[in-house]
Amino acid sequence: MERRYMMQFTSIKFLMFFLIVSVLYYVIPHKLRWVWLLICSYFFYMFLNPKYAILIATSTIITYLSGLLIEKANKISNEKKSTQLKKIWVFASFSSNLGILFLFKYYNFFNEGLSRLLHAFSLSNHAPSFEYLLPLGISFYTLQALSYTVDVYRKDVPAQKNIGKYALFVSFFPQVVAGPIEKSKNMLHQFDEKHNFNYDRVKNGLLLMLWGVFVKIVVSDRLAVLVNTVYNNPNHYKGFTTFIATLFFSFQIYCDFMSYSDIARGASEVLGFKVTNNFHQPYLSRSIKEFWSRWHVSLTSWFKDYLYFPLGGNRRGNFRANYNIMIVFIVSGLWHGATFNFIIWGGLHGLYQIVENFTKPFRKRIVKTFKIKTDVFSFKFFQVFITFMLVNFAWIFFKASSLSTAITIIKNIFYFNPWVLINGSIFKLGLDSKDFFIALVGIILVLTVDILRRTKDLRTSLAKQNIMFRWATYVGAAVVILIFGLYGPGYSMQQFIYSQF
């Protein structure tokens, strides 16, 4: 596939690229640094396919102009005319940007759906298919650019006059491919700030990047081997084998996406920028609502601010609030991919939250009636377990290549064959006993770090230790990556899952 030439965060190419970017960033004068970052960001984005830079530039120009036009409309004394003009520019910005996104990501999906519908009535659909590779990161930078249009409309930020700095906001290389999705009010002003070299900040950024690389190539990519073996041949595996593959995918996608976000955050921190922390230990959540306040935080925040609240949020009663929740999650599912699987995945999470809201009084009554202690470990663990299993089930639709594959996997999970856990069958799924053990240790380590992160900043805690301990940790982590990471001859570099969206 063409995407294998992408400059992956875990590649030597990116390491060299980032080293050059960082060194020159601190050498050149402050007033030219944004120019250097813009050049580097477009180079990074164009590394895969230069012609797709035209699309990100088009989105940039449209939203940049929309901001200027909205701000100009604000100065019109006639309030009614001003409001009408602003809404026209917002509509033009959204329709053009979403139109481009629809063409590249959703056109074929809806065209095929139309063909099946017409076929049911013995009619033909002569619309041609659209055979182009999905532009890298288009779903992410489109939402980021559109947030700027809304922020200017709401007067949360003034219109950016410097098109170059605005272009850097849309294309900033650490997060252009798979987020975090930054809001203009959180990010734009940072390109005007002077970031002096700070040893502690740079060290902390590099540590976060090191952790991200470890989680990606030691844990996530190893889990992917077993997951892909089972999910690529769903009819050949049943029972505990399928369940373990599904369980492993839950941790694979978390480790994969979290590692990308941590590398993006770390790289930004090295350069002096603060971007959103996309994950706050989501698998320790005690409800689906809490899960979505901890998983892909920047996307959740985007949909809340720019879709859920405009729909009315929870201001119009419980029924409308639940309706809005379902709309948001179905749109979220569709944002992830143009298949029914993603729509079902999003719909399930919407349904989970609606059921949580509907049963909340009943659950409170049970707790009160039976005097159940809710502040003890056993009760909290039960909530975490139920939440995780619901999320785990929904991931089946996210991972499966088709709806029929997802149904097959769900059916096969209920086949009872515990002997595969002791007869060695589980070690014939791409991971031998050693790699399987490393994968389990990796999962335990990630969860342990998550638990510790809930109460303390581990990088700050490490900085307080003696120099010998600190450097032993740094060197030890690098050695573990070199020994246990999946890379080199015999391994194809695993693309970050969310870079496909």
C-alpha cells in the first residue's frame, strides 16, 4: 500500500527529521521560527503524497478567509444583517470542507448504498466510483480547521491575520495526522509565544516520546500479530481464542493510539508547545460516560462543543438529551470510517450512555435498598470491569473488516473450549510462548503506569530521583525497546491505527 512510505513516528527517518527540526528551531531567530515549523510541517505531510498538500492548503485557505469575513461582518452596525452574513460564512466554510471530506471518505460508501437501494427496485445507478487514496489525516485537520471558523463566529478568538501562522495551526506536524485535535483558542496564540530552550522541558518531552515508542513497538505491535491472525481468519478460530484476540485488540488500539498521542505531545513539548492530553486512563473508568471523558479527549471535546451543545445538549429535557447523545455517537462512528461497522460501534456507545442515564434512578434505589457500599474497592472494581467489557464488546465492530465478520466473531466467542489455554494452541496464533508472555507483561505495565498516573506525575517523580537511577531508567527503556521491539527484517512497520482516519 502507498501509505507504508509515511514517515512513521517510530522510524529512524522521523528521528532524524525531528532532530534537525528541533536543533534549527532553537538556533534561528524567534520571528522566523513559525516559518521554519510551517515548512517542516508541510514537508512531513507531503512525505507520503505531495499532491494531497493541495487539499490541506485548500481547507486552510477556506477557513482562513471565513474567519476574516466573519470578523468583518461583526463590524456591521445592522445586527440582523451582521448575523445573517456570519451564518452564511460559517455555512460556506462547513459545506465546502465537509464536501471535500465527503468526496474522499464517504462518497463511495453512500454511492454503493444507493446502488443497493436502486437494485431493490430493479433500477441502476450509473454514478462512477471515486478511486483515490484517502488523504492522510483529513478527518483530523478538517475538524481542527472548522473549530477555528466556529471560534471566530463565537468571538472566542479574533480572526488570524497572518495566513502563515494559521496554516501552521492546521498543519502542525506532531498532530496533523492523528491529533490531538486542537482548538484555535488553545493553540493559535502559542505560535506567537517565544519558546526558549529549557533543559527540563525538553527532557520531559523526550521521555514522553520514549514511552510512546516503547508502548507502540513493544506492546501494541506485538498484540497486533495475534489480533490480525484471528480477525483475518474469523471462521478458523472459536471460543477463548477469539475472546483473547478481542481482549488483545482492546489493549492494542489503546496502546497504539495512546502511544501516538504521547509522541505527539512529547515532540510538541520539546519545541515548547502544549497540546491536549488525549487519554486519562480510560480503561479505569467506572461508566461509559466517564470512559468518553478519558478516551480521545480532544474528539469528545470537539463533538461536545461543536455538535452536542448546538443541538441543545441537555437543556431541553431527558428525551432530547438522549436523542442528542445518540446523534453525536453515530456521527462519531461515521467520522471514524465509512462502513456500517463504525456506525454500529458509535451507536452502541450512544446506547450504553442512554441506558446508563435511564437506569440511574433504579441503580441508586438498589444501592440504597440493599445498603451497598459504593466507596469500597470491590464495588469500584465491579464498575470498571463491566465498563471495560462493554467497551471490549463494541471494539469487535471497530476491528472487524465487515458486519458479517463481526457477527461471526461474536458467535464464535460463545464456543466453549478452555483447553486451548493449556494445550499450546494459544501459542500458534503468531506469538510463541515468549512473545505471548511479553505481551501480557506489556499490558500489565501499561495498566500499572495508568494507575500510578491517576495520583502522580511520573516524569516529575522520576526527576526527583538520583542521577544514577534516572539514567539507568532511560538507558534501560532504550535497551528494552531494542531487544523486545518488533522491527527490522521480517517485520513490516505497523501503521498507527488512527492515522487511517
